[in-house]
Amino acid sequence: MNKVLLFNPKSASAKHRVPNSIMNIAASVDGIFDWVIVDGNCEEDPYKKMAAYLQTGEYRYIGFTIMPGPQTKQAIPFAKKIKEEFPGTIMIWGGYFPTNHYKIVLESGYVDFVINGPGDHAFPQLLEALENNRPYELIKNLIYKTGDAIIKNPKQDLIEQDTLPPLPYDKLNKLYAIDKYYLGKTYLGTKTLAYHSSIGCPFTCSFCAVVPTYEARWKAKSAQHIYRDIKYIKENWGANAIEFHDNNFFVSEKRTVEFSQLVKPEKMSWWGMARIDTMDKFKDESLALIREAGCKIIFFGAESGNDNVLKQLDKGGTQNGEQIIRFAERLKKFDLIPEYSFVLGTPAPTPEKVMEQIEFDISFIKKVKAINPRTEIVLYTYSPVPTEGSELFNTVIESGFEFPKKLEDWVTPQWERFDLRKNPLTPWLTPEMLDKIRNFETVLNGYYPTVSDIRLNAVKRRMIKMVAGLRYKTNFYRFPYEIKLLHRLWKYRQPEIQGF
């Protein structure tokens, strides 16, 4: 039987995490097919490692997981080279990037199949069909090309997460020592574990790459299941902190409370993502327990303090500007740090209106910081996501914005920055507007340096705050070269790009 080579392209220069998505795929074929993982974050020359496996002639099936942004830099050229050097292989891509851009991926000529969403069933079903020369046309979550036509099979209902096989941590540990490669030192702890406890999100924000993949659906592991996994990793490799990389960890107050009760005796710090309007409904005793159980900081998509922009973004729910400020104040009494992300630079009818929205949110962010100075602020510029049919995406296309026409174009630096939401390439944003956003971000990060940069000691924090103070207080953000110099000198970390 042919073997499976799974590749996790490089996603960061430091603080690497357990490759959970590709581990899910490994678990789906474990015991059926022999498999190996090559992690681009852990290899000096990952292509050389992959080629060594492929040269044995034993590995026919190749699975890549690809997030937008840095992972395309290895995924695209490596896939092309593999198809040139090993033409008998079958190339299968999954992840947010190929799900959202499946047309140019399949038209590249070197990707054979795209898994459209979770691959826990689709991937092994496809391999078994190919291995036994059986039809794959009815496999759900599968996209492929027949002649000039691209066939997109129906979506599968989300799988109950507790029924899935456990992730093969022990096998991963034989390939890459978990305590050496995957438990990094962060703001949360000295050995921080990355964990996925749920998939999807029950909302349809039109700027979010999750929406086309999960279509407002959410499924989660039980609190007992999460605790069992985390306890196992703690006992075997010494994990003392957790980053929950769920798109929305806190959907269920009941599950959150139950998990908090279970994990509290373990004395582990943790972080997760949530919605403001969801958690604002949590009882005070629930929020207190979450903090007592080790949660230090929670990421929230605030997006904008402008209610009209929130509506434009299809934020849904009940979130509004007043609630964003009130909730930041509410969390103070529980010693929970809110980490608010804002999306600036959404389209508007006129350039003046775009700038007005940017200036409104800059002022709003300063109000949030005045109410709760510990609030972490993460700034993004709006980058279009192909949420076909949404009013916002229709506006984007009408403005003249276009995604790359060829897969190789995504490897260029400007499109990598696009997927990090730092260089949107959108026609309605002028250089003046981008400078306004970036300069404010620099001054803000000077006056309120992120708590997650553990290398920035108290002396450096006081110094950069003093340097940025006059600018912040007088709203003078232009040419903040002195702050940029200190950031560069001290290698200031931005959590939205480099993680904790």
C-alpha cells in the first residue's frame, strides 16, 4: 500500500506550535496508511527532507495544509517542484487558502485535489478510492478538476468532534520532539501548547476567511475531552500553558465553565478567542471562574466602534460600539485582559468617507484605552475575503479589486503581506490613509507596548512610553521614526504577526 507524506509549510520564524491541522489528517489515516509529517517550521531544508521520502518510491499521496500568508512561500514552489520531479504523486491541498481560492489552485496544474473544509473523512475516503481505483465523485468536501471543469462536491455536515480519533502525539514526538519544538516560551508560560478544541464559528462576518469554509457552523469537543488531552500533554511533556486556536472558543458558557472547573487544579495559564456580545452574556461568576482557572487574556474581534461599519462587515449578533467599551470596563474587575482587534480601511462611497471612518476608529480605540488601559489593541487593514454573495464583497469587486490570476503570484511579498492584513492592495485606500493607520499603530504600540512581548523589560517599557507619550496625547502620529527605531532595536513583537 502506498504511503502518505504530510507537509506543514513554515508559518513563523519562532515559537512554533503543534501542527494541529495536519495532525488531524494524520489521525484520520492512522492505522490505514503509513504516514510521515515534514514540518517546515522545524527543518532547515524541508524540501530536501520531503524529496528523501519521495525518492524511496513508497510515498504516492502528498497532503499540504496551507493558511494564507507565509505558508504559501513554501507550499507553492514546493508543490510545483514535486510534480516536476515526482510526476506520479497525487497532490492534495487543504486549509483556508485552497478552500477560498480553489480555482487558481486547481488550474495551476500541480494540485490534483482540494479538501473543502474538514478532511477527517474526505481525506481517507479519497485515498482509499484512489488506492483501489474506485470513484471519488461522491466524496463530500472534495473539489477537483475534470477536463476544463472544476467540480465542487457538496459539503459534509460537521462531525461530532468527540468521535474523531485522538491526535497521534506520540508518533509526532518521534519525528519532532514535542518538548523541544512545540512547547515554546510565551507570555502565558514557559511551555505553551497550541490546541484546537472546536471548529468553525456560528457567525457570518463578511471579512472572515472562516465563513466560506464552515458556513456559520460550529462543533466542539467536550470539556472532558479537552481536559484529557491537555492533561496527557502536561504529564508527558510538561506543558504549563495553553493557546486555544479555535476560531471561537467561548461559544458555549456551559462548556467553558465545565472546562474551567476541570483545568483549575492544573495551575495552567491559557488564552482563547471569543465574541464580545457572546461573552458579555456570561454570568459574573463564570467570568470569575475563567480567570481563577488560569485564563489571562482573551482575543475579541471588536472590528470597529462604528455601528455602520459593523453592519457593513456583517458582524451579526448584538455587538455595537457602546458594548465594546462597556465590556472592556467590565473585564477589569475580573483581572481578564481583553485583546481587541480592529479592522480599519473598509470601503466607503468616497475617499473622504474612508478617511473619516479611519479617524473615527482611531479616536474610539483611544476611548477604549482610557476606560481600560490594559486592553491590548491589534490593528488590521481590511483585506477582502471571497465571501461570494455578501454585499461587502460585491462592493470590493465593483471597486476594481482583483485577486491574483495565477497561483505563483501569491508568493510575491505584497500578497504575503496582504494575507497578514498589513498591505491590503485595495484601490480605495490611498498611501495617506495607510500611513495614518500604520503611524497610529506605531505610536499606540509605543505608548502601550503589548504585554505579550516578554523580552521587553520594565525599563524599556518606561522609556518607549515616555518617547511616545507626547505624540499619543497630542494626536501627532506622522513620521514616528524615533519609536520605529526603538521597535527595530529591541525587536518588538507584534502578536498579530508573530504570536505571543
